[in-house]
Amino acid sequence: MDALSLLLRTMRSLSLRSNSICPRCLSQQQTRTVASFRRTKKALNVAPADSFTNTTDTSDHIIYNPPSSAPNVYHTPLKFLPKTDPRRRMHILVEAQNPTSTNEAGLSKRTPLPPPLKPVRQQKYHLTADDIAEIRRLRQEDPRTWTRVKLAEKFNCSQFFVSLCAQAPEIKIERDAELDAVKSKWGRQKREAREERQRRKELWGKGE
């Protein structure tokens, strides 16, 4: 048997084998089934709005749909306007006509502001040098017992102020070790996402 006849016989067997595949199976793999097509068509079959189907009213009418109004010149507080801005003269003119209408920030004096979400804390300057030295001593002797929270409650100050006065390097080393243990369990996708986030933070403010 020569090579040409062998090639023709092989091609004939391959064509018969490909024709033996069920056409229905091919259609299910390549196209949507009848059930999915009907479900998609039913989901997209949305009834039109009444305004498009109301044909009983044959009289002419005008549909009024105004655009959003332009921003008012008084929305920008006076404090944020440059000294050469012409809008400052308009603020001064309104203030001269109605002295009780707006304040220095351009806000209405008659409209009260909403209550604050959190209680407003006044800054305190009650700690002395001896108190700061005591904070450092307690933090240095036993940082696990005298945490920032406990020191802030004891001396009636903020945790940020405690962190500025006294630091605990050993606690920071332990926290970094715990964080490294957590990071070691990350997968490739999460690790690359965190690295990309850190790279974007480094580019903040650089204009890139």
C-alpha cells in the first residue's frame, strides 16, 4: 500500500468519525437551549410605561422636566473665596442689606446646624511633667499590663497622646511578628493585591 492510498484512507476514517457525533450535542455546546432562550426573553419582556401607552388623552400638553438648577453663588463660603474674587462683593452687599442673614463662613445664622454625631471633646492641658514621667515609667515597666487604653483612662487623656509620650518597642515587634504570620498564609492573588495597594499609596501626591 503506497503512501497516497494510506493518506486517503486515514482522512476517510476521520471524516466518518466526526460525522458520527450527535448534532444535538454540538448545538447544546455552541448555542443556547430552548429553555434558557425562553427564560431570557421572558426576563426582558418588560411592560412599557403608562406614559407611552396612554392614547385616550388626545389633547395637546406640555411635559415640564426642568434641568438641575445652577449652583448658587452664595454656596461657596466667604472664607474660601480669594480676596480678588468678585463674589466677595456680593457677600458684602447681602450682609449690608441683611446683617443677620449670613455669618463669616457664608452660612445662614437663622438656620441652626445639625447636632454633632459624636460628642465634642475639648482639648485639655492638665498633665504635668511628673504625669508624663509616670506614664513613661509604667509603660516601660510592664507594657502588657499598662496598655495605651489603660494609661489613657488613668490619666484622662487620649491614646494618641500616650503613644507620643511612651513607646513599647517589644510590643511593636510582637505585633509585626503576628502580622508576618498572617501574611505568610496569603495566596498569590491577595499578596499581589496588597502590594499593588501599597504601591498606589506611595504614588499619592506625586502626580503620576
